[in-house]
Amino acid sequence: MVTLMVAVVTAGEVKGPMPTSLHESEASWIVQASKTTLSRCERCWNYSTQVGADADLPTLCDRCTPVVRAFVA
């Protein structure tokens, strides 16, 4: 499975080459998709910047950490 990050950017903010069907002067906004760089929570499978925020549960996101703690405690 490939998970993407999607961003709406101006033509000047495009990372990488412009799509061949567009020229910078023709486009004011572009939807750009790229492979995510975020980590995936092993419990809920959501991609988040908060995966690993808790050193005791480094493979979980901030939403799953308190749930798992409630069962462990």
C-alpha cells in the first residue's frame, strides 16, 4: 500500500518538476501528492507526526498511547 500526503500549493511552491501538461504561467494552484514521510501507528495504522512521542510506547500515536496505558495500568 502506498500512502500519500496531499497538499494544495501555488505554482511557485511545486516540489520537483512541473507537470508536463501545465506551465507555471497557466496554473495558480496545484494539487501535489507525494509519498508520506510520517510514521504509522502500529495499533490504529494512522500516519502521524506524534508516533513515538512517548518513549515508553514508541510505536504508538498520541491517540492510542492513553488507551494502551489504561490496559497496562
